[in-house]
Amino acid sequence: MLIVYRGAKLDKEEFDKLKENQGKLISTNGYLSTSQLRQPALAFAMKSTKRVDVVSVLFQIKCHIKQIDKTVIFADITQFSEYPEEKEVLFDLNACFTIESIEQNGSIQLINMNVSNEGQIITKDYIELTQKETEEKSFSIVFGRLMCNLGYYDKSLKYFQQLLNDPNDEDLAWIEYNIGRALHFKGEWKETREYYDRAYDRMMMSNPPRIKDSAHVLNNIGLVLHKQGQYNEALDYHQRSLKIREKYYPSDHVDIAKSLNSIGLVLSKQEKYDEALDYYQQALKMKEKYYPSGHVGIATSLNNIGLILYDQGKYDEAFDYHQQSLKMRKKYYPSDHVDIATSLNNIGNILRQQGKYDDALDYYQRALTIYEKFHLVEYPARITTERNIRELTEKNELVKL
């Protein structure tokens, strides 16, 4: 039997829902990072916070390895961790849990859970969707992408670098692309572009050229150019990607939605808000057809529509969209995922514009806590969040004077 632990701080409302579900089956609707050691998880649960109405909890999860079937996927990722001493174990969405008991243990609420096979039916749609999206990629590639999707950028980078050195018949173009993708999320644009270019060149030199696959790389090169402020070049790459996807995919395919979304991002930066909103709304409609209800892919479109409404000064509408996006991200991702920090930061911006400075400061601080955990020192969003916190703190101090 494997026993793993996860420390967390839950909103009181979230904790109350767990109490109501004692003895019942629950699903994380995402991926779950745990530790084989109790102490690191306990230390995280007891970490001080400025948030109010939160409950410190320690999840103790029992996994009877011989009793669960292959629908429950988990992996020891210690060798890719920045802190290998924590002995990290990652559970896929297939893993559902039964809450056996919740008991007070000093200042900590201990939540005892068992891994269950019964999640197979609950997650059937998700599993089929994942297979559809990764049909051309091996398990080794999918596993590395999983770590990146969870926000473990350094672990994903290390994993793919090792795979590149010892590919064992794996697809070199996808390995290089995913090294670039991990660097992309870390904000290292120059190195990102180098690996994207290598992946693109390798795809185009194949016989026959891998035109369909190259659309992924073109789209992401466009995203890098967008981050570098080269909007016209970015738009060109996104339009090339869209043209390929429209040729190779059905008209309502999610990859077309991703290209539409990317074009919307550029138009937004060019202050063409109405055009950007049109692209975002087209993308949202496609994603709502493609993904199950509440899927995190939909959250991205909701977030982007919220950003447009914010730029247009429609703060109440923007707030609603960002709250919807945050709700989906919290349901799908671990509580410390970078995309959750993005949503928290966006809501903080709205509250600040509405003059609700204390509330805004709370959201900024919650976002910063996540950025700090992943050591994203040079991450642009972290730098902006730290600046926002300084400015609001100074404003509050002036008010007190």
C-alpha cells in the first residue's frame, strides 16, 4: 500500500463541501500532486497566510496498488523534481477518491482518503478527449506535457532534455517543441524561439513534410513574438497556423479555436477591441462544443473575453467572466497552478479600478504566493503583481496618514 500526502489551505466553503461528502466519491477534475513524505506536506499546510476564512488541511491518501486497475494513473516524478527529497507522486484525473473521515489534529484538519476505481465512469469523457487531443504523441511525450500543463515547468524541461539526450525512437521534433514550450512558460523567449525553430525545421525536412504538425509550432512562435511586442509578425504566424488548421481539421476543431484565440490576443494588443472580441467569441463557441462542460480549455476564452471587457472599462462584466474562468481553473488544476494566479491577478486589477483596494490587495497577494512557490523570479506576471502590491500598500499607508 502506498500512502501519500498533500498539504493545502482551503476556503472555508470548500472545506465545508468536503465535510458534506464524507463517505462519498469525489473527483479532483484535474491532476493532483502529492508527496510520499508527511512532513513537507504538513509544513505547506501550516504555512502562514494573510488570507482570512481559510482552513489548513492535510490530505492523507491511501492507495492499495494491487486493488486498483489501470484506469488510475499515477507516477513517481522524484527524478524530475527541484526538491527530490519530497518524493513527489502525480495522480492523473482518472484517480477518484473516497473521503473516509475528517478529524481535527491540533490546528490541522486531517482528511483521510482512499484511491478508488469508481472514477472510471465519471472520467470517461475526459479520457476520450485526452486521447483525441494527443493521438499523434506517445505516452512519453504526453507525460512530459502533463508536468508542463500543471505548472511544473522546470521538471518538464529537465524531463524533455533527458529525453532529447536519450530519445529511444521518440519523435525528436515533438521533444524539441516541448522543450521550447517549457521555456516559453518560463518566459525565456530567446531560448524558446531556438527550440521552436529547430522543431519546425525538423518537421518541414521530413519526407513528406509534416505540415499539419507544423501549425502547432507556428502558433507558438506567434505567441512568443506577441510577448516580445512584435505584433504584426505575430499576426502573420497565427494566420499561417490558422490556414493550415482550416485545411486539415473539421471546421469546429479545437485547434482552429486556439488559432482564433491567438489572433484575438494580437488584435487586443493593437487596441482593436471589437475585432479581438469577435475572434474570442468564435473560439469560445468552438470550445464549448468540443470540450465537456466546465473544461479548463473554456476558461482560457472566458479569461480573454474578460480582459477585453476590462480594457473597455466594463468592469462588472469583466469581473463575471474572470470569476467563471477562476472557478473552472480551481476545479481542474492544483490550487497552486500559475493559471489560477493569472485569474487572481486579473480580478485584483478589476477591484483596484473599482476602488476596492483591500480586496484587490488580497487577490494580488494570493497570486504572488503561487508565483513564489514556483520560483518564477523573472516571470513578467510576477513582476507586475509585486509592483501592484507595492503601489496599493503605499496608497493604503497614505490614506492612513
